[in-house]
Amino acid sequence: MIVLGVAGVSLAIWLVLVFARDGFWLTRERDGPVTPDLIRGPCEPAAEPNDRRGGEGLAWMPGQARHDGKGWPSVTAIVPARDEAEVIARSIGSLAAQDYPGDFRIVLVDDSSSDGTADIARALASERLSVVTGAPLAPGWTGKLWAVSQGIAAAGDVPDYLLLTDADIAHAPDTLRSLVTRAVEDDRVLVSLMARLRCESLAERALIPAFVWFFQMLYPFATVNRRGRGLGAAAGGVMLVERRALEAAGGIAAVRSALIDDCAFGALLKTQGAIWLGLTDRAKSIRRYDTWGSVAAMISRSAYAQLHYSPLLLAGTTLGLALTYLAPPVLAIAARGPAQYAAIAAWALMALAFQPMVRFYRRSPLWGLLLPAIATFYAGCTLLSAWQHVRGRGGLWKGRVQADLAA
């Protein structure tokens, strides 16, 4: 009877996830091509004189001439960087090469790098680029957000939009054009792209698609993108935000201690208007996670923060993961009768729900059957994250321990 009950609970969980979680697993929310019919011509007047297209507070009206004379809003990219010599040339180079008609500038904030990150960026000799030497970390801030705040200060009140992007992201030439088009035409104060993560080594192939899939499960993109109050989130690698909306929300200082800063940022901006989050092929993370240990370090850095550093939530999450992912394959093999049938159905739903993400990353569909093992790895990383926090090593990133700020 107990076995049948466990199998029934597992099946019920998967029925809810597949049919009552806003279709998170379908990966429908993606950025599309930038086609001419989506973009107003330079200085073309709006259809109605009072049509602001973005509601109250929008910094730019379609067709409104700017100092560039082309009617596109001005944008400044803020790139925080700490010891990014391996990736910074490609990342900044892709920003400098943006095919964007409006005024576009780049501010790189060098956050106490010891590997020549700033010099590599300067060597690109881009007229769009300014390099700011970061000040020592201020109390109460995480390192990344402190660097971002300095970049925003350096940008001043000139840009209509800020592009907050990581130093390990390589952008297609039309990334910024696409982001601005969606922000203005669709009236979004924040547009964020979940960059395609590197998926080449065995560890990456096994674990990275699931990382994005689990993120979508926690923050269904369709729910995030729904207008009105509700769930807010973003992907920190690529976030285009309307500057006035950010200022109205209290600025970057409002989330200064958040370890999972992108989701905190998305929730903050949703108080100011509609936001949009989706998958993309335009922006790609070029950071390498060649080993199982490097992926584990990436997961464990913030996993316990997701649980608000609560031992009770940790215990509940561990039990929930066991019921959701481990019980179906175990009972599908070991149980008999109705319990086995329910477990097989749960395992099948699990494998099928993973297929759209597996296809997005161009991996074998057989990875769907291995999702229980992948989830077990993630559960272990969550426990590791809690252990690191207890040892005073939580949130470790490039020599900085930051979890205590938000604990």
C-alpha cells in the first residue's frame, strides 16, 4: 500500500508539472528574427500624436528623434568583469560589432582583475568602449552588482536603456536591435534572454540542458511574461532595462545583496511594468564547464540561496526531489502491479517533458530517460551548497564569499 501511494504521488506530481505549470517544458518563449515590418523607419512619426507605445514612463516614443537623428533610443551596455581574460575579447568584440542604428556605448567595469582583463578589452580599440576601474567592494553588496552599479553611474542619465550583460556572453550582430524592438514595440520595461549555454563536454551535455529546464520549472517563462503583477524573473546574462523604470524601482541598489540577482532584478522590474524572458540563439555563453566539478561549483554557488538558507526547506526539497525523480525509475523496475504502472507513466511523462529542451540543445532524446540521474546530481549539489554555507564558503565566486549578505 505504501509503495502504491508513493507511485501515485509521483505520478500526480508529473501530471501537475506537465499540464498545470504553464507549459514551462514546451520552450515556446523564444526571441524571433528581426524583420523589417517589426521596426519603424528612422524618424517615422507615430500613428497618433499621443501614442507612447509604452505607457507612462517609457523613455522613448517610436519616431521621436534623438541626438543620433535616427529615432532609435540610446543604449549603454554595462559589463562587469573579474578575471575574464579568456573570454573578454570575444564578448566585448561582439558588443562593439552590434548593428544598431542608435547611439550605443559600452562600459566595462574591471572588478579588481589580476589577469589583464581590462588591457585585453582596451586593445580592441573600439570607439564605443569605456573601461572603468572598479572601486573596492562596498559593504552589503555582492561583487557583480557593485560593479554594475558603478557602470550605471558612469553611464549617467544619457541612455534610454541599459543593457546589463555578462563578460562571458558573445552576441550576434542583431542582438541589441532585437532587444530594443521587443522592448518598445511590445511595451516591456525589461527584456531578458536566457543565453544558450556552452554544451560540448560530457559534463555540459549531461547537465546544462537540465539547468535551463529546471530554471524554467521554477520560473515558467509564460508566467513571467504575463502582464500584471505576479512572478518576475530574468536571466542575468542578457537584460535590457528601461533606465527610468529602473530608477523608479529604486535602482540597482534595491537588489544589492541578492545572490540570485537576476531573478530578484526581474521581480523588481515587474513592479514597474511588463517584462519578457525567453530562450535565444543570439546570445551564447562562452564560459567553459568542462568538468563535473566545475558544473557542481556553478550550481552549488546559489542553490541554497534559492531555499532562503532554510534547513527545513532543504529537507523538504530533498524529499520532493526523491519523490519526483528517483521514485519513478526505482518503482518502475522494482514494483509490480498498479504501482509499477503508475511509476512507468511518471517516468514517461518526465522523459517526454524534457524532450523540447533536449532538442533545443541538439542532444540525444535518450537524455530524457536519464533525467532521474541528472536530478540526483543536482540534489547533491544543493546539499553541497548548504554544507558550503555552514562552513562559511557559501556563494563563493572568484575568491569572494557572498552568501552571508543575503542570509
